[in-house]
Amino acid sequence: MKVVFHEDFYQIYTSDPASASGRMEAVVEVIKHDVDFITAVPATEADIGMVHDKVHIETVRHEGLYPIAALAAGGAIQAAILGLEEPSFGLIRPPGHHASSGSAWGFCYFNNMAIALAVLKKQKKIHTAYVLDIDLHYGDGTVNILESKKWVTVHNIGTGARNAYLDEIAREMERCHADIIGISAGFDNHQEDWGGLLLTDDYLEIGKMVRAAAIRCGSGCFGILEGGYNHRVLGVNVRALIDGLSAGL
């Protein structure tokens, strides 16, 4: 599998958990021998401006976070484009699903998923899209930006019992019809992370379900990193999702 990454994502750009030292290293160490790394390039300001207003962009720039946030958005675009041909993953940070058009919170600055899908739509690479958000926290920014768009469906998996969580994904994937399926892949719902719910093998199954839906639809699929803060298990959880998405390759 191709994984979009850049060594600049190692940098500690703020004091929040998404930027913590060792977080990206924990993933790279687990997957480095089994994936093909693609170097991320920054999104253009025009790409970012398809989703975010000028005031918000300038706010991020003033905070000194524009370069790393633009690089994450660019990595998401690359992962989405690659995903049209074969499953891919964007190992990027800062995360993005709490970023709305004119504001952001929750360790996010630009909405990586929304930017990626907007670029694909503008370039006429897709007509329809589906976003599956599996993060512990509701992806309010992605909903705020995309819910009014008739060409995209955004679904956040609700909390609750583990089996119910997985059953909900299964139902969604069975009725999913889109040109591309993007996973906002937060791993903070793992049993050893903040949510305390899912097993590592569950991420494997989620990847397989998304891959099966993509095959049925004749569509593409990709994932991008959102949350996940226990460095001890983050790498194996990312690896499990990647393995699931790669099923049958």
C-alpha cells in the first residue's frame, strides 16, 4: 500500500496530543517495511480556499501553523487521488475533522478530508463521495462543511457497545454507493486509548468492510489519520486498518 507521509510531520508544532513527540514515529516504526511511502506536498492556498474562508486561513497563518496544516491537507489530497486507483493512507498531522469553514478546534486547523474531496470533485475525478468517520469524537467540521453538498454523504459512527459500533459500519457499507470512500481514521476509540472500546482486530475488520464496499461499488477508498494518542498501540492499529484496506490486493 502507498502511504503519504513527510518527515516534517515529526515536528512538534504545538503542545497538544496530536502533535506529541513520538506519535508519528510510533506508526512509521510498525509499517515502514511493508508500505511504499509517498512524500507529501502542501496543498495550494487555492485548494484550501475551496473549503475555508480567507479570515480562517489568515488566522492559521498568523499562528505560525499554515505550513504544517497545508502539508497535511496536501497529503490528504494525494491519498485521495491515489485511492482512486488502489487503497491508500495519509499518515498526516495536524488532524482535520474539527475544522469548519471559518473556525477550528480539537487539534485541527484545516479540514483535510473536505479539502481532498473538494479537489477531486473540482477536477471531475469523482461525482459522489462517502466519508466514514471512525474517530472517538464527532467530526463536526466535516459535517458543517459537507452536509449541504448533495454529492457527499458523511457518517460519524456513534458510541456504544463494541458490536453495535461494528454492526453500524457494516450496515453503512452495505448501502454505500459512491465513487470514493474516505475514512477519517481516528484510533482513539481503541480499548487502550481514550475511548476504551475497540480491539486492534476491529480496525482490520473496518478496513475489510470499506474495501469490500469499494469493490462492490467499483470505487476507490482511502484513509487519513485523525485521532489516536496512545503511542504504544497507535502503530499496530494503523497497520490493522491498512491491512484491511489492502485485503485482496
